[in-house]
Amino acid sequence: MSASGRLPPLGVLLVEDNPADARLLAESFKEVGGVENIVIRTVRTLAEACAEMSRYSFTCVLVDLGLPDGRGVGNVEALRAIDRRAAIIVLTGNDDEHLAAEAIRLGAQEYLIKGHLDGAKMVRLLRHAIERNKHVHELEDQRHREFHRASHDSLTGLANRELFYDRVRQLLAQSQRAGRAFAICYLDLDGFKRVNDQHGHQIGDQLLIRVAEVLNESVRATDTVARVGGDEFLVLLWPVEDHGEAGVIAHRLRERVMAIRQIGDHVIDLDASVGVVFHPQHGDTLDELLERGDRAMYQAKRGGGGVAIYDAQDVDSPARAADIKVELSDALENDQFLLLFHPWVNAVEQRFVGVEALLRWNRGDGVQRPDEFLRSAESSGYLVEIGLHVAVKAFYQWHAWRAQGIVADQIAINLSAIELADDRLVPSLLAVAEAAGVKPGEVRLEVPMPALEGETSHRIITHLRRARDQGFGVVLDQFGPDGQSLKWLTAVQFDGLKLGRHVLRALNEEGLQGSMRRFTTAVLGAASALGVPVIATGVESVDDRVMLQMMGCVLMQGQLFCGFESAGDLPARLAMTPAGL
């Protein structure tokens, strides 16, 4: 035994209550030459085995399924619970294939019948089992790393936007059954841009890391902290018994962030504004809570910094509506709207085949995603103008890339229900495309499925048909199993459809035998029969890609292949083979 508590590279634990069988197995190993580095330790009960595995790291465990204190495949579960990295080989006198399959399903690497193997074969199987087990854990580690990269902010290590949203959605689903309340704090750093300008981006990054540490230290184990923008953080507080409890935590978060006064040799002047929303009082959906949390945060900013709980009367007041209208007007005039680009791939051809243009608003105090301001744009009457602004930027950028020969086949822009219902949509897009030197056939118009289900659906469908007649591609976005979705495949002659992120999430949760697998297979079959390509979105891991390819889906989009890139960074990515293939 190793004094450090570790056995040699091939330390074997034999769990066998029959002394004769244990002696026979041990002697069969001794008969094989060249196995001096295999050290066998024998115990007779499951309890003794668990104790030994708690003290030492064994390479392999040979376990009988019939022990005095443990019987059947439960022995495998008990040992795996202590050390999942030890290869487990099941020994039994019962030639039971069902038991064998169950043991392997629970993590055993081999299932051996006593007396059927000589020493040499036993050693070979042992080595193969160890190697397979090592490979399994390498894959598990890789999947864990990939998941962490896809679900956490690379700078701070906090949860990222997608992971945070997933956790909120889970709580929303649970709250419908259990009625548990939770709160979301939307925290924005006031003065962060000044820190970057005065001290440089390296100090700014160190400040963000320190803020992340402070926030994590200030919340409970059940809470979640996420970084969702340059200097924007979300904190999920669950559970909360009353508003006062969440208010205390929100004030503590702000005070501890403001207490950061120095990074290295640099003196920092920093404040923070925190907006707080509660479920169910302030919303029943993720979008409602995020929008109202954002509004609450700006209530806090208008008050000179501090903490503000969402107040519908304040944010819906005529004065606030006028403020938003002025801010959006200034954003258009000062070119504060920018684009990021997210490619999609053909996994079989192993290349990027298209690029989606995504809107962001650089407000000066942080970059905002469209789900954080489009409702305000809608209520202020600027949504159509902002959409046209996106088309202009996207088409001219596309033409510039085309001239350099460094771009994929198509560019996609997203359209809202309000834009789609506007009679000026198709003429405006044609005029912009012609001015930019872009052919309509190079452009995909992505249509959210909910837009087809509202009061203006007939007008929207008419406009989509006109767009197709002019050569634009039309893609149905956010496609999912709502009971009515398949009918839309024939309502408009779509040139593609995109499976919503929730489809892949459900496939992972349910496994390949669940209802989402049947739905996805049906969609792929129907789309194939109609000649409509299908793009799966939210692909974050190699496992996701492999599963989708097995189901017949080859067009995919997600962080596995490429993140959200700026106009300057995208060409270099497009010149490479996509990651994850």
C-alpha cells in the first residue's frame, strides 16, 4: 500500500464473500506472468468495500452481486457513489443477461461469470475494462468542460445569460406547482466606462472579476449570479419569503460593490444601480421579468443610483415614455445601434453556410440585447425605423464582405410582428438591398412563429409571400411543438425553419425516447418532404451535434461552432473550419 493513501497503478479491490472463490481468483492472477504491478486487496462485504474505497483509490473493483449485506446491481450503485473513476467488473454465478445489462447501465464495465475465464483472459479483460472506464471519464470530463464553457462567462466564471435564463425558466415551471416566490436583481455598474477610459481595459477586466467575487460572496448557496453584459449582472434570489428580504440583499450587493475602491495601484470610483422584480407579482414569464427588471434598474439610475423595486406607475408614466422616445431617437441619430454576427453551419460539409445579424444597443453605460429594449421601441413607435437601420447596416456589411470574397452563402435578419405587418416592409427592403448591391436571394428574413398567431397574421402572411416573390428567402424561427406549428409549413412556402432552443433542451432532458424526439423526427420528415431545410439552434456541445446528425439534422447554429462575432472579427472565423466538427 502507498503511504499517501493511493495504490499502485493497477490496484484491484476484490469484493467476494466466498473464501474459495476469492482464493481462486487471486491465484488465477498469479499464474499469469508480468502482472507484478497488480496488487489485489480482498474484502468480504459491501460495507468493507465502501470503507476501503473511501481510504484508497483503486484502479478496478471486482464485485460479487451476492454479498451478505448487499445483493444485485445495487452493489454497483453503492460503489459508484463512492468512486466513479474506478472500473467496476461484476462477478456472479448467474448467467443472467438482463442483470448484466442493468449492471452495465449503472456503470459496470464488464459482467463476468465465475469460472469461465482463466487468469490470462481475466487480466486482458481487466486492462480493457480499465481503459474503457478511463475513456468514459475523459469524455465525461470533456462534456463537463464544454458545458462550463458554454454556460459560464469566460472572464468572471459566473453563469452566463443562457444558464441564468434556464434557471429562471425552471423556477417558473416549479412555481406553477409549488407557488414558491423568487426575485431577480438587475445590477448595472455606474462609472465602469470611466474606469476603462482612465485606467485601461486590463484594469477594467480586473474590476469585473472583483465585482463577480463580491457578488458571489454576498448571496446564498441557492442564489445564482450571472454576468450578462459588459458591466451588467443578474442575481436570482430563491427562495424569498417577502420583499423585505430581497431588498436587504439588493442593498447589500450594491454596498459591497461600492466598497471596491482600489484595483492594484489604481483608485476606483464606482457606483451601482440595482433594479428588483418579484415573481409572481411583476410577471409570469422570463421576458416580462427581464424587461421590468431593466426598467427598475433605470428607475434606480434616474434616482441617482441605488436600489429600486419595479413600479409600473413610474415606468408607464407619460414622462418615462417621453424619456425612452428621446433615448431611442438619440440612439438612431448617434449610431448607437450595432450588429453582432452569429453563423450557422452545415455539419456534413463542415463549413459555415450563413450568418445571422443580431442587434445590440450601445447605450454608453452598457450594451443591451434587443429583448431588453424592443418593447420600449415598440411602445415609442421606433421599432420599424430601428429594423430598417439593421437592414441597412447588415446589407452594406454583407456587400463589403462579398467584395473581399470572405463570406458564407446568406445573411439573415430578424423581423418582429410589427415590422412584418407594416405595408412598407417589402419595398423598403428592396430599396436597401438595391442601394447596398445585395441580391434578395442572398437575404433570409427570419420570422418568429408567434408573429403568425396574432391579430395581424393574415397581413403578415401576405407580406411574406410578396417578399418571396421578390426573391427574399423566408425562414420560420422559434419553431416548436405547440400543437399548431406544423400547419405553418404550408401556410407560406418557407425556405427554412429554425428549431427553437427549447427543442434541443427538451431532447437532452427527455432522452431519445421522449416525446420531443418524436416531434423532432416528425418535423424533419415533413420538412424534408416539402424541401424545407431545418436549422437546429442552441447547439452547445459535441453530444448535441452528434445527436442531431443521428436524427438527420445537418444545419446547426450555436456556441459550439462560433460565438457572437463583431464585423471585424467574423471574417477570420469564416475562413476557418467551424469548431466542434
